[in-house]
Amino acid sequence: MSVPAARMRAQRLSHPAADLDDLLDSVVALQAQDVPAARLAARARGVRALDGPVVRTWAMRGTLHLLHERDLWVVDLLGPVFAAAGRRRRAALGLTDELCARALPALREVLADPLDRPALVARLAEVGIPLDPASQAPAHLLAFAAHSGLLWRGLDDTYRLLRADREPRRADDGVRELWRRYRRAYGPATPDDFAAWSGLPKRMARDLPEVVGEPAAPTGAVRLLGHFDPYLLGYRDRSAVLDPAHARLVQTGGGVLTPHVVVDGRVVAVWRRVRGRVGVTPFGDRPDIAEEIAEGVAEEVADLGRFLDADAASTRR
């Protein structure tokens, strides 16, 4: 079995999803701190819009992800982990445990309608929860509220109350279910990869059951992936799909990736779009790679241009 081809298949990159519901059933979530990047990730998997019963909230690794409503149990599982991890930073910002406890019912009171962050901070001040809008305190308080299962952040960056009538899942059952979903979306993968992807402590990622993945063979699929695409962000060890000799060209730090080209699961080039043209730079001194992927890249560039409603064209450098 080809590990890169299997991972590409698991991520719906070699066979597109029918719709957003189908996609999130397969891949669990899309990284979504950058909404245009989330749209690009969906496009690469055959989905043209992010409309549907979805929630954008802080989930894996404490970062913003797009989840299906039926998977909000993930917030119940991961939220307490990241809320506890952020306690010291909140205290340094003046967000004491007492203030945070008072803020949760206050947020429920003022969020009768969606509000953007400045309006929400102003409303909180009116009900006795003053925050410095120029500091990081509002962002950390709202993340804490999201980890507490109270609110979420829309694709338009307004905050809304989260439904409170969902049934939380026991932590032990939740870890195993998340592991099963992760392996389906990212396998073959290891518990260390799972811990890195989820942000769970390694002690919670022990003694997990084996999950048998679906075998896959290379299909020649080419995809242009963006700077927050989940494909590479799903692993601690990326060497099976990204040659360590070229990793620095893609991994720029802070969880940001240089947009890259994937062929049969292997990252073979980086790309960028400037003034309506997409430039593809293959790794190494092998012009034959550029010729090998030229047809697939041209098709992807054309689709990207249609998606962005732009006059995109490819160049090779």
C-alpha cells in the first residue's frame, strides 16, 4: 500500500466529496482561523461552499476549526483541556477565575443576536465585565467561552451562542471516537500524530485500538493546497509525504504552510498567486518534475481560477 496515496484518499483529495456534509464526515474538521484558506481546502476536496449546519469554533490544538453540528462533542472533549492550559495566560491578562465565571452568564445575556468583537466587548462592559479592547483579553475570554461550550464564531467573524441541548460524551469514549475519526481522515498515522493533531496530552492518547485503513493506489491526482490546509497539519512526522530536505520551503513556522502542490500524496512543489497568475516552483533541480505534473497543475490552476472568479494562469519558475 502507498502511504501517501492512502492519506490523499483519506483526505478526499483523490476522490472528491459529494458536499460539505460528506466532507466533514470524512475529515472531521477543516482548519478555519483563515476563512479564505478554509474555502480553498474545501475546493481541493470537491466542495465549493461552506454553507450548511456547521460551527466554526476552537477545537483541535485550541485553534479555529469548522465542525459539523453533530460533532460538537469534540468541543466538550477538547475544550476543558485548552481552557486549563490557558489559565495562566488569562490570569496575566487580568482574566481571573472569578471574572471568567461571571463572564459566561453575561455572554449568554448579551448574545441574543450575533455580535462582532468590538460590539460584544462594549456590551460586556455595560453588564459589568470591562475588558481592554486594545489588549488580548477579549480574544482569550472569548476562546475560554468557546472552550466552555458557550459560543462560536461565524464565518463572518460574529459571535453566536452555541446550542446547549447537545449531549456531551464521556472523555474516555470521546478520545477513542476521535481517534477512530482521525485515523479514518489521516491514516496511516500514529498515536503521536494523533496527539499532535488534536492537542490532547500524550497520556490521553495511550492504549488506543488499532484502526485498519482503506488501501489505496496512486491515481495521478494533483491538488494545489493552501497555507492552512489540514493535509500536512494532521501529523507530527510529515516525512512520509514531505521530503525533509524540502520541508523548510513549506513549513514556515507558527502553523502556517507555504501553499504547496501535492501529487499522489507527495508534496512536490510550492505555488503562489500574484496578479492573477499562479507560479509553481518544483523542488530541487529537476525540470522533469515540472513537466510530469504540468497537465494536472494546469487543470488545477484553471479550477482555482474559476473558484476565485479570477483570470488565473500557471507559470513555472
